[in-house]
Amino acid sequence: MSPPAESEALKQAALRYILDAWEEALHDGIEPEMLANAALFAALADLIGVYGEHAVAKIHEAGARVLLH
């Protein structure tokens, strides 16, 4: 498998893990809003660990502008 194809396969696998966990949590009675908040917290914490707080803040600001317009 070529590196881009392998990378895409890994991205798809990662998404499948998240979606499976999401469905399991819903089945266990966790509210979608709680899941969304937990997922955002986990994602942002990981991104801050990789890219730093300043870079993630800039991404967050850009996303907020897109959502508000």
C-alpha cells in the first residue's frame, strides 16, 4: 500500500473507532451533548499537545469565524 493510501486507510480506521465508541456511549445512555463536549475536549487537548496552545487557538478562531458567517 502506498503511503498516501495507507494514511487514508488509517484515517478511516481512526474515524471508525470514534464512531463505534460514540454509538456504544449513546447505547449506554450518555447524552449526545456530553459526548460532543468530551470529544472536543479530548481533541483539543491532543492538538494542543502536538501543535501548542497558540496554534490551536488560531485554528479555533478561524473556525468560529467560518461558523458565524
